[in-house]
Amino acid sequence: MFANLKKAFRSVSASEREAAYLNEAGDRIDLELRQREVDRGLFRRNRNLGL
């Protein structure tokens, strides 16, 4: 029971967000665009600083 609660409140890592974003690509062109965005640090920025 506590294991399920622990999983529910766990934060998602940047690498997991990147993988989920890349997996949503519809075709090769979209995937390449998304890979460039990930390479630029789209999911690695510190959101608290507004950067």
C-alpha cells in the first residue's frame, strides 16, 4: 500500500520527461525536431528561475 503511495507522489525526472516527449513524435521529421529541442535543454532548465 505504501509503495503505491510513494510512486504516486514521486516527481518525474528530466530524462523521463524527455523520453515521454520523444515517444509522442508522429513521424521522423517530428522526432528530429523534438530531439533538437531536447538537445537545446528544453527539459533541463530550472523553471523556478524563469529561464
